[in-house]
Amino acid sequence: MVSSLFCLCSLMRLQWRKLEVRLEVIMIANGYPYGDKGYVILEEGEINPESYGFVIHHYLVSHPDGSLESGTYTMDEAKAKIDQLMAQK
């Protein structure tokens, strides 16, 4: 009984050591003005904890008034979306 309990506790400690907790914080980094109407393409991603470099997940489109267009985009998709929005106005 004691031996079984010791093995169980050892196994639990081993499993606990294997458990990694990763806190992902999404943030906005650089903004790139696009077009002549005040639209901005924003990088959204996270900091790589090993290299401290910024890892871009996708891009967001910001309107001239600062509000965000819904959805996430690649850089080319964001440019096309802004072209579409400027053509509508």
C-alpha cells in the first residue's frame, strides 16, 4: 500500500513537471498607413518569450476614425479591403 502510494505521488510529480502553462497575450504592434484616406493596417500578434521578437498572427484594418473593421487579414487582404472601402466612399 505504501509503495503504491509512493509510486502514485511520484507519477503525479512527474506529470506536474511536464505541465507547461503558457500565457498568451495578444497585442498590437506596428501600424502602416495605407491609401490617402487615413486607413491604417495594424499588426496583431504576441511576443515570443524565447527570442523576445514579435510574432505576427494577422493584420487588422483601422478606419480613419479609429474604429476597427471586423475580421482579421493577411497583409494583401488588408490592402484589398481598404481599397474596397475607399472605392465605396
